[in-house]
Amino acid sequence: MKLLCLGDSLTAGWYKQGQAYAPYASKVKEAIKDIDITLMGYPGADATMLRRTLESSAEYRRCEVAVVLVGTNDVIRQCRDGSKDSAMRVFSNIHDLYRILLERNIRVIPVTIPPIVPLDPEDGMTIARDLINDTIRTYAKERDLRLVEFHDTILKADSKTHFDDECHMTPLGYDLLGKLVIEQLSKM
């Protein structure tokens, strides 16, 4: 299998303020020996930047499956007001990534956007992220796509051992994400 891991710093495995990396793709490679992984994780990237990257790159086109984890930077930059309009604009940009990949016959595995800790249910970013995640879940279900439910799973984990800062994981957190990806890949 040829796998694309596409996303932002969470896909890159960024932790210790960018001084170290522990991408979930390493856990996937460890578990599935005959997999070829293209890692396209860019710290600071949002869905619009990733769309431009896909449009200008041929590297990913040989992939058969793409795990797409993006949205944290979009939410931070565009959704502080928590409005449905801003959340749907972000989802539209994420949807563009899914569309580009699907048009190239690459199977897409969407990943829900993890929380920013500590959680504040009244915060605009939390409200918007929840709307986007609900839309990602609906999109995946309607199209019979595999979904990595990272948001709900990481919420149940110990934040002291799984979060490095307010939005990045520790190697243990990224390993958890890798296990969730492996689980979905095994069902394909």
C-alpha cells in the first residue's frame, strides 16, 4: 500500500516547540511493514496552504490512500468568533483537499481535529472546531469513508501524558493517533 499522510504540525509529529518530531506515520510503518509512506506534514499549514501544495506537487499522486489531518491552524486563525459561517469556510477548504485526492482515485481517511487544551466549551474556537468535526463525521459517513476519530479518543486520554502543549501531542499522543490510523487501514 502507498499511503499519504497529509496535514500540519500534528501530521509532522511536532513537539518540544519544534525541537523534536514523532510523526504518527512512524507507528504505522512499524506495524505495517509493506507500506510505502509519503509524509507531507507542514508545521503552520492550513487547508488552503495544503491545497496549493497538492496542486503544485506530483509526489503524492502515486499514493492509494491519504490520511488527512488538518484544521487546527485554520480554527486558530479563522474561527475565534465561533460562527457557523467561519466554521463552514474552514470545512470548505478541508473539503477541497478531499476532493482533489478523490478525483485522483486516492481513498481518503479524514481525521477529526483534536481539541486545544484546556477545553473551554464557550470558546469560539471550540464551538467552531466542534461544528467542523461534526461536518467531517457526516461527510465521511455519507461517502462511506473510513474516519479516524482522533478528537474524541484524545479527549479520553491523560492530557499530561498525551499533550505536549495546548494543541500538540507528545510521542505517546502521536502513537495513539498512529494506532487509530492502523485500525482504519486494517479495515480497507
